[in-house]
Amino acid sequence: MALKKKEETIAISEFREHAEEIIRSLKQNNKTIFITELEKTTAVLLNNQDYERLIEYLEFLKAILKEKEDINAGKRTPHFQLLKEAEQWVLE
């Protein structure tokens, strides 16, 4: 279960005025900061640990999708099929 993260929304003008302080707070308080311009989110700030975790998740999901594509293209055999074939072989 993912932990609920603290979130904060600030205007870009506020970020410009207090960037150093905001970044320090980001590192210390484990939160996500949404920066808005004309009331629309234009950027998201994450601490480095959260960013790296996000990239790891994305790489993991891409690997799963690649395997699924390979299975669908007949380039790989699904593990459940391999187990079924192994069971049949043992029972012969």
C-alpha cells in the first residue's frame, strides 16, 4: 500500500520568490509540490528519492509490457503454459 503523500500547490510567482526555501521543505517533508501558472499546473516537484522510485516503477512496467508484447507475438511462452507442459511431460 502506498503512503499518502503530502501535497502542496503554489503559484509560479511564489516559487520564484521562495525557491530555495521551497526546495529545502521538499527535501525535509517528503511532499509533492504542484506549481501553477494562471491556475493550471505547469510543473511538479518531487524529491530525488521519489523521482528515482517513479522511474524504477516506469521501467518495471515497461518491461512487463514488453514481455506481454513478446508473448502475444509468439516470441515467448507464458510461464503458466510452460508449467502445464512440464506437468504433462512428467506424467508421461
